[in-house]
Amino acid sequence: MIRLDNVTKSYKNTTVALRDCTVDIAKGEFVFLVGPSGSGKSTFLRLLTKEESPESGHIWVAGKDINELSPWKVPFLRRNIGCVFQDFKLLPNKSVYENVAFALEVIGVTRAVVRNQVPQMLDLVGLGKKMDNLPHELSGGEQQRVCIARAFVNRPLILLADEPTGNLDPSTSEGIMRLLHRINRTGTTVVMATHDRGIVDRMRQRVIELDRGTVVRDQDRGVYGYG
Amino acid sequence: MALSLEYVAKETSNNLRRNFLMTTGAILCVFVSLTIVGIALVLKAGVSRASVQWRHGVDMSIFMDPTAPPQETTAVRTQLQGEVGTDVRSFFYCTQACAYSEFKTMFANSPEFQESVSESDLPPSFRVVPTHPQLIEQVGDKYSNQPGVKSVVYAKDAIKGLLTVTHYAQVACVSLAVILLILAVMLIVNTIRMAIFSRRREVAVMKLVGATNWFIRIPFMVEGMVQGLLGAIAASIAVYLLRNVVYSLVGRNNILNNLVASTHDVIGTGIAILVVGVVVGAAGSAAAVSRFLDV
């Protein structure tokens, strides 16, 4: 589903974000991306959505070499990838329903489908009763659920999460992880960058550790770290 | 790409309302500049209509009697041909049909006058361009007593003066209007830039979930075109009203009446203004979208 082949990426030719990175993630896997700040986790995720391009190496997403992808096809790549963020990136002047519906509307989905899919998705994340609230009326955990609903509403093949629990307390984080796990069980590949030791240790999934841009560990059913 | 008309209309009207001040400024700027362009064009149309006989440097018209036998016309023609190269630079013959179409152009604003005259009432004429305009009367005298010649008429200094003055007035108007149109483009660029800036979160989310680039761009471009179009519509109406005010001030059947542009001219000018307005709006928004919307 996702394959990186000797990928190197640096910023302004001085900071090396990823160095000769080779990773293979199969369909339906749940992968934690761990490592200290600046180790290249976010760059890893941004390369997959083609927000950044690598200097060398090849990246395959959903069977396509995305280096070869012409710019006008990038939006169609992104329709296969849902993104979840630490700071949620919700639109403050739109209701919960509208935030999720927006993701479908702007890719040209018909209104009938939107009206059918959005409530279903909000029920899945447990916000069926808060559809008309504005984001600032929700707790952090609830906002993150809206963000996940928005990322998953068009049923992408891949879900990328960049520190989704970074702003949440441990028990709320637990709920978010249960939700992501549930999404993973539907066959969606989930890649999650995180600093949360407790979560990684409890979930016992594949762990890829990055350090200064290099993959230093790739372990099935791994833990956060030995140190 | 499924980009519904309803979506574009909703986005565009929201943007226009959100940026009310800037939008109004841009529309007013297009309005003022295009009104000036319109006035220049209508003025030009009016003057060229009133001076239709004196186009192409014609300084003298030899009017023949409508009932003159053909051999008398041929005699004048032969004599004029003999002078081509010396006193006469060139000449042409305006038949009764030609005279009638000129007449209709000149009195386009007085239909009742047009009805009272028929083609056979009008004299055919020779239109003469002299080699030396100051010697024109000497040339004309030779023809005024020829058989079949009704009268010899010279272009008056007043008409020549009018043509010169309106020429400079047009140049001034058009230069001013071009500067104002450039200003209008800049204002539209800035309005669209602000619209993009105020919606940068939405644009980021749209990119994230895979909205196509044109889907993101089109509402902004339509916004610019609507601004150009609204300014142009206002300008067309203003030009039309101004022309009607002038027309009623001048009064019908007054000699100045001929100087007022016909409805036909005004409609043509209005269409030109609308086209320029849309082009200005499209240019401004295209520049803004390509410079400030990195999609």
C-alpha cells in the first residue's frame, strides 16, 4: 500500500529530514511512527500526500509511483488518503455536520450522498447528537473525533495521523485510539506519528522508529522504545 | 470535475459580501473608468456622424441638380479629372443613393425629417480633396456656374475645428481611462487576494481532502469577473442616461441634434464597455489567483 525506496529529503540543503529511508507498509496494517522531535516523522507523512517531494528515491502509494504523478492528479491521490492532525484544523465557522460535509462537497459528491454519509460517519465517531454544534463548543477529544470523521468520510484507503493525541488527556486519547483501531479493522491502512509512550506500549502494533531521518528500528508488535 | 453552478454562486456571493468595502471600491473604479471610455466613444460617434460629408479630407462638395442631364454630370467629371494632379488631389462621385444614406446617418435622431425626404429629392455630388486647401475657393469658382451645378459648398472652419478638438478630447479621455482601468485591475487583484487570505483555512482543508485546483480557483475568478461586470453595467447605464440628458437639453430639430449619438451608437458602446469590464475583472482575478493561491 505504501512503499518508500531509498528516500532522502532535506530542507534548504542543510537539515536532513529523511536519509535513505526504505519502508514497506502492507494494506490494512496499523503502524506507529515514533522518534524524537525533528526525527522526520512529519516529513514522512507529508511526502505521502505529496505536500513535499523527495530529493531522491521513489514513493509508491496505492500502487502508484507518486514522483511520476502530474500536478493535476495530486488531488485524486489525496482522495485516497485521510489526514488527522494534532490541532484538528476544523473550520471554526462551520458546524460539526458542515465540517464533515465540506470534505465531501469539495470533491464533487452529490448532495444525496452527503446527506446519507455524514450522519452515518458522525454516529460512528460518537457525535451523532452534536451535529449542529460549532467546533468551539466541543471538547478537545470531540473535536478530534470530528477531524477523524472528516478524514474518513470518503472511505480512504489510508489514514495518516500526525500526533492525534498530542493535545488530549490520557483517557480521551484512549477513546481516540479505540476509534482509529476500529477504522483500521475496516481494512484501512493507518499510519500514526506519535510521542505517546503509553499508547504505543498498550496497542502492540508495528513500530517504526526514526532518528535524525534514519529508520533505526522496524518491529512488529513493538513498544515505544527501550530507553 | 463536478463544480455545480449553485456552489460557485454561493461562494462568490459570500465572498463579495464579506469583502464589501474592497469590492465596492473595485466596482466603483471600473464604473468611473468605463464611463469615461463610454463618453469618449459616444462623443466620437456623434462627431463622426455630424461630419460624415467631410471625411477623408474632403474640403469641397459640388452639388449637381437632381434633374441635371447625364451629359452635364459627365462634363463636370471630365473637367475634374483633368485637374487631378494639379489643383485636385482626388475626388469621388456621391450618387443619390449615397447622398440618401448619408442623410439618414446625419438625421438618425429625427425620424420624421427622414420620412419627409426621399432619395430622388437629394442632389448627387462630387467630393473633392484639393491639393492646396487654401486655394479651394479658386477651384470651386470654376464650377459654380457650370450647367447642371446646383451649388458648391466648402468645409467650414467650424467643422474642422470641431474635428480637431474632439480628437484631442478623445485622446485625453482614453489616456485617463486606461490609467483608471489599470487601477481597477490592481484593486481587483487586492480584493481577491484578501478573499483568498480570509479563506486560507478553508483552502487548506480543500487541498487536504483532494479538491481539484480549478474547483478552488473558479469561485475567486468568478468573483473578479462579477466585479468587472457590475462596474461595466453601471457604466453602460450612466452613458445611456448621460446621452439622453444631453439629447433632451439640446432639443429636437436643433442643429446640435446631429452631434448627439444615436441609440444604435450607444448600444454598441454599451456592449464594448461590458466586454472591457469582464476582461478587466478576469485579468485581475487571474493575476491574483496565480500569484496568491498556491494550489
